[in-house]
Amino acid sequence: MFTTDPTMSETSAPNPLRKFDITSQEIDRVVARFYARVRVHPDLGPVFGAHVTDWPEHEAKIAGFWRNAILREGSYNGNPMRIHVSRPDIKAEHFPVWLGLFHEVLVAELTPDIAARWGALADRIGEGFRTGVVSMRQPKDAPPVLF
């Protein structure tokens, strides 16, 4: 089966490692719509606003993250866990809020099946970040936090 996805040539088959069928343009659109909501969100807006100085650049980087995670493009280079842990104003309690807002955008922008698949992936990644933020900020001699 051949694809008309503009991220691939007309004679190439879809990457068999991709998580589900979505285009790069759909990923870009979801990311842009999500961050439009983040910027005006009463809790998330100030946290992101304290660190993001170039929104188009940030959105392009995060869209690359998602294209890599979903389409296996190799379009992201970074260490998001280190970034989240290194910013003390990013709290564990922000992640459920972030995920709730992200799910709202997914449902509004995508088919139910694709929204559910991407949402499940986002939940796993978000929980990993939340857990990492909590555990990596624990003092070395403190007992582990059990979730």
C-alpha cells in the first residue's frame, strides 16, 4: 500500500514502525492548537511563559517530538526529562492538567480512534515525566515516593 503522506515520497510505503496513521500536518495542527490553549490557561500559561520565549520554535520542537514518537521520523533531538526536572516551577500536579487539556484538543481535532491512540501514548509519556520529576527531585537518602 502506498501513501499520499507528503512527508514520504509517493513510492514509499508507510513506516511499519509508526504507532498509528496520522500525518505530520495533523500533528503540527494539534500541537499549535494545544499551545494556543496553554498560553491562556491560568495554571499552565505562566509556567510555560516563564520558559518559552519563541513559541513557533517551541511548537516546532514539540511537533518533532510527537512525529518521532508516533511516525518514527527521527525528527527530535533533546532530553525532555532533564528539561522538566531542571525547572522547579514544573510540578507533578501540572501533568494531569496538561494531559487533560491535551486530551481536549485531541478530541476536538482528530477522529475518535486517532485521538484515543495519541491520548494513550500521551498518558504514558506524561506519567513517565510526572514520575521522573518526583523521583529525581527526591533527596538521595530519602525513601522512595510510592505512587
